[in-house]
Amino acid sequence: MFTETPFIRRKRRAERIAQCFFAGMAAAMVIPLFLIIGYIVIKGAPAISWEFLTENPRSGGAKGGIWAAIVGTFYIVFFSLAVSAPIGVLAAVYLSEYARENWFTRMVHLAVVNLAGVPSIVHGLFGVGAFVYFANFNDGKKSIIAAALTLAVMTLPVIITSTKEALAAVPRQFREACWNVGATRWQTIWRIVLPNSISGILTGVILQVSRTAGETAPVMLTGVATYKLLESTGLFLYHPIRDQCMALSMHLYYIATQANNVPAATPYAIATVLVGVVLVVNAAAIVFRIYLRSRKKW
Amino acid sequence: MANSSEKRPSRGALALLSERTIESLIYVCGFSAIIFVFGIFFFVFKEGAPFLTKLNFTEFFFSKEWIPTSTVQPKYGIGALIVGTVSVTVVAMAIAVPFGLGAAVFVSEFCTGKVKESLKIIIELLAAVPSVVWGFIGLSVMSPVIIAVFHVPVGVNLFNAALLLALMSVPIMVSIGEDALKAVPDSYREAAVALGATRWQMVYRVLIPAARNGLLAAVLLGVGRAIGETMAVLMATGHAVNIPDSLFDPVRTLTATIAAELGETSHGSDHYQVLFLIGVVLFSITFVVNLTADLVVKGIRKG
Amino acid sequence: MTKRSTFLPRILPGATAIAAALMVAGCGPSSDSGSTGTGKRTTIANMGSDTMVNLAAAWAEAYAEVDKAVLIEVNGGGSGVGIKGLINGTAELANASRHMEEREKSELKEKRQVEPREYVIGYDALSIFVHKDNPLDEITMEQLGEIYRADGKITKWSDLGVTNIPGAKGDEIIRVSRQNNSGTYEYFKEVVVGDQNEFKLGSLDMNGSKDVVELVGRTPNAIGYSGMGYANESVKTLKVARKAGDPAVAPSIATTHDETYPIARPMYFYTAGEPEPHVKRYIDWVLSPAGQKHVEETGYVPLAGN
């Protein structure tokens, strides 16, 4: 052991100060998150009940539940990921397995980066121009399919990026071994690369569920109605092409800013549900990731 | 690779065909990102373009009079909206950059094992809170707090929105910043420690200069996110066409204007087209910001 | 390795089947087939004014019990959007909180060769709200104009003789308004600001009627306008006088009917030409006491005699 000279002690103290300083920086972001989410949950949780989740809104959202919004959000998330996940995964396969190092690949990379940075409201404008009016699914009216496609384009770059990372994690030797026994490139991908990276790919896709579920601005321009009555509490009430739907995110905005005579707890309850969806989805993704990482054999 | 497969007798024509099909599909999907980037620009521009002939560019960019529904003389000046967007972004970054980079340093240099993992997870969660929830927080939680704490007349203002944007853009800065710090070779750290530097000195003198480009890219991506954010600023800025004099003045941003007004504007009207032109402006701004960030990142890889 | 390499091919057919099943179920006769068992329902597409969307939704809900064969689809978007829908044929019933403009009438005639039919279905009285602690009780239309107009002179509470608002920070009047294409904004502009004038920029332009009231309730310095029905305990409704010296009148059902309250307007249904029988039955029900009951419940002013 060293004897502590004043110099070392000073150094130690500086060390500790540095650590505290940076820990403080991190805490300054993390603690507000907990406080705010805690506040919302405390104010919103008492209003959440089975009826709140499974009943349609009544009296302009003042009474009843949020079932229609939950179903709408589910529709949008489902259709958008059904489109963006396959395209995104295949695009990532192209980038990591087929693309050569040239200017064109560089362009694709740039496009992915820029697509990820396009503001959500601009995606919304694109959806209005391309899907509502140009593709004209629903006579120039908003529709679920337009909203879902808009979000699909929006989530595409993120799925590409996460899938690419997952594919890159598969060791090159696996591929080489497969090629050596005479498999084609696609056979290698299908039999070796995808099965070995499916965990990473799915984690990336699952994380997009929470993003699409929370998105508001693009869908409110392309497919979400502020108030859309449902006949009953069935699951398949919306027609994906002819109908607009309600959505949780938009419902929160509507309840918080427009609906009259709403109990004070209702917007907090909707926010709690939204945050809950995000937490559950992210937690699921994390658990999934840890579980599959533990099974990894290399 | 494909050539060798043609000579294999064991595979049926059908398998070959389906393989060909799927590979061409992969190529198409690979290009999809490029198609969509151009598609976005094309469709947004297409909806707004008819108004270009009537547009007075000086008035558009520099006038602070945004009166699109006037029955006398509509005025389409987005000067105040640009100032709003810029001011909210600048204030947000003034808060987020030190905290975001500080947190990145903390996660990357001072944490190990479980703590590091859980911090990263929490930061991921922070990134996943929907923006409409942030907006709701700004509107109903922070607004009264800001009135009470800062003794200002109105609680939905520049500062409120900037604070939300700071919290929203910190996660991306932390994760990119942490990547940048991770890319600094350990030999740098070892050399610094061997020279007797404290960790504070190591961060300040060695790591930050070495990871400069990556950190800059992290900041730029944060800026991009802040400029493009919509719902939170719609609900928390106060949405007033106003050049702010102080941190606590209400402002209005480009994004929020589109979100608030497009829904009730009839398709093809002047007002509608101008809102799409604002979209083109936003697209261009974020395009430049992201491109710069990307080039900066590529800079570190090469250098 | 061998075990897992078959993982993907094995789950894929299953996943595809599930997805396909959902698609089919989703695309099927979904939105028309209620589980109420009454067979196919006729829908009435009802859209337009955001001011009226709560009321229209309340009606639609109640009418579902009255006539089980009809489903009313309510959408907001603004009066202009509703009328536009009428012209395009995407709406059968437009909600409007303003008169149909001549331009819109001629467009309807051109596209569908019909005249619009107009029904007054209730009134909307705009209240002027201030914070509940504000000592001000009444205001004149001129003063309101001076506050909201571009060249208006009143910018401080002291200009109105109000000097001690508890909790106020400074003397500035915080103007709360609505987004520039809402029906409420247009109406307020018409009667208070004046058609030939502009709003003074820098007001807080809220996106919803409730937003205005909530913001005023949280902001001691604020003044705002919104539907009478949106009042809550955090705000005070001012009495309004047509001009200085006239008696100031509080908004109410009675003062709307006798037209002594100056900022009230009728709300309309529009149809393209004569309504079809099922639409007509709905309109008749809306105008009946059973329908008008909901007008008052949602905070608007029912037709006289109800």
C-alpha cells in the first residue's frame, strides 16, 4: 500500500468531484423522468379501470373509456409495422450482405440517415400529399392505411439501422462456412444469418411499436379522427381503407386541449396508458434481448 | 455467387426462380430509402409548388406577419416562426448539450457493469416517451410551476418548450456521444492515467478533444430532433406569433404552425400550399443538419 | 446450430397466417357489421365545425338508441371542411358554425346541381373569460376590439382600470385566441375585431375551446374567448356591453334568445338538396325536445321553446 501524500489525496478528491459532477449531470436527466412519470401515474392510475380500457368514449370523451383509441392505435401500429418491418429488414440485408463499397451504397446510407432525421410533421405532409391525395385510398379523405403507410416510411430507417447492427453481429465465419459447403448467398442469409440475428432484428422492430404508438402529428394529418364512434366494443370495427380511427396519442391531445367537462384525471390516465405501453414494449424488448443474448453461443 | 448456383444440378428451377425474385426484392428494398427521401421532397414540394409563382420570397422569410386567413390581405411571413424555431432550439441546446454530453461521459467513463446497463436502459426509455405526453406535461405540469417559480405572466412559453426539448433530445445525444467516446482507443486513457492525470483531466484534455467530431455529431442530431419536434412545442410554447424579448415570452414554431393549421385548411388553397412550403423549408433545414452530422461522423472514421 | 437454423422457416408460415387472418378480419365487413345484430346499418357521414363536434358526437351517441338502423359518423375539421365534404359528396350532413358562403353555394350547385338546405340547430354564445381572481366584471365590445385588434390601444390591465389582480405578474394583458382557421376565431373576428381589421399578432393561439379556458384559468394576466359551455371554476365570465353606457349582459340561454348578448351565433346543419328520408328523420329528431336536451347538456344554447 502507498502512504497517502497530500498530492494523492488531492488527486483522489478531484477524482471524486469529477465523478459526482458527471453523476449529477446524468441524474439531472434521469430524476426528472422519474418524477414526471411518477406524477402522471399517481394522478392517472386511479382513473384507470377495466371499464376505462374496454369501453368506448361517451359524451365527446367526457365519459366512458378509451377502447376505440386503443383499437385505432393497434390498427395503425400493426399495419405500419407489417409494411415497414419486411422492407426494412430486406433493405438492411441488402446493405450488409449485398452492397459493395461504392458511391451508390454511400448514397443509400446517407438516405437512411436523412430519412431518420426528417421531422415527423414533414412525414405527415408527405403522407397527405402521397397517400391521402395521390394514392387516394379513400376519396381524398384521411384513412387508417394512409396513416399506417406514413408511419411505415417514418420507422423504416430505424428498422434498417437496428437490423443492420443485428446482422453485423453475426460472425463472418458463419457465412464463410456456409458458402464453403456450396450454399448460395441467399441460402446463407436465410439459413444462417437471419436465424442467428433474429433476436436483434425483432428487438429493433418491437422498439418501433412504442414509437408508432406514440406518434401524433403525422397521423393526425393522415388518418386519425378526433372522435370516431364505434358501434360496439368488438375488435375489428375499423375498415383500414375506408375508415379513420381514433388513436391514443391523438386522444390525449384532444382530451387535454379540446374536450369539455372531462374529469381532471382522464388526460393523466390516458398519458399513463401511453407511457405504460411504451414501458411495457421497451421492457419486453430489453428482456428479449437479454434472454437471446444469453443463448448466444459465440 | 449467383453464377455458381446455376451450375448446381440439385436445385430445381423453381427454387432458383424464387431465389432470384427474393434477391431482386432485396435490391428494391435496399434502394427504398433513397426513393423515400426523394419521394418526401417530391410530394411535399408538389403540394406547395403552385404557390411559388405568387410567393414573395423576401416577405416569406423575413416578414413577421403571419395572417394567412385574413379576409382583407392574407400575409404569409414566416420570419417570426423561424425565429421561434431557432430560439426554442438554441435554448434547448444550451440546456441539453452540457447535460447530454456530461451524461454521456458519465455513462461511458464512470460507469461499469450493471449501473451502465441500467442507465442506458433508462435513457432509452426517456427517448421513448411520446412527444404528446411531453407536451401534456408542459401544458399542465410545468406551466403553473414556471409561473410560480419565475414570476412570469404566462407559463406556456419559450423556456417551457425548450426545457421539454432538452429532455427529449438528451437521449440521442447520450447514445451517440457515448458511441463517440467508446471509439476513443483505450491506449489514450492508459497514457493519460500513466501521466498522472485525474479522470477529470483525462475527460477534459484527452477524451473530449479525441472524440470531438463524434460529440459534435451528437449535438447536431440533437439539434435536428429539436427543430423537427412538433406536438411538445405545439402544446408548450404558447403558440403565439411573436418575436421573443425574453426567455419567458410565448413563441410559435414552424412545425407547430403546420400541425395546428393544416387540418382545417381546404385542399389546394393558398394557405394550404404555404403550409407545405414551410414543410419544404423544414425538410431542407433538417437535411442540411443531418448531412453535416453524417459528414462529421465520417470525418472521425477517416481521420 | 441445426436446431436454430430451422427456427425462422418454422415460425414464418405461422406468423404469415396470423397476419393474413388479421388482414382478412380487418378488411372484412368490419365497420358496417355491428354486433348489435340488426344487420347492415346505414351510415350518415356528419362532419364539420369543431365547435359542434362534441354536440354532434353526443347526438350521434343518443341517436344510436333511437334508430338502430342508422349509424352517424362524426368528424371535426372545421366548418369549411364540413361544407367542402358536402360539395365533394363525402359528407351527407355538414356541421357549420357560420353561414355557408356564396362561393361555397355556387360550388355546390356547380358540382352537384343542388341548393343547400340550412337548419338552425342551436346557438353558440362566446363568453369572454378572465382569471377567477381578476376583479374586472364587465367589458364593452369596443374595449374588446381595442384589446384584440392589430391597431388596438389597450395592452395593459391598467388601461381597463384594473390594477390589482391577485397573483398577476406585471400589468400586461395576455391575449388568448384560437388558431386562425377555426370557426370560433372567424366569428370573433367578425363581431369583435371587424372584418376589415386584423387580429393583433402575438396572442396565444390555442387549438381547442377548452385549451383557452384552461390557459386563462392558469394565467392571472390572461383574457380569452371560448364557448359559454366551457366555463369552469378557475375562470370568470365577463358581462359584455354593446357599447359604453349600455347595460352589460352575461351570456345565458335567455340573453342569447332575446339577442341582448352581443357575441352569440346560430349553429347550422347543411344538407346538399333535400335530405334523404333517414337523414331527414335524424334532423327532425335533433330539432325535437329529445335532441335539444343535449344542446344544453353540452354547454350550448338550445332553440327557443325548448
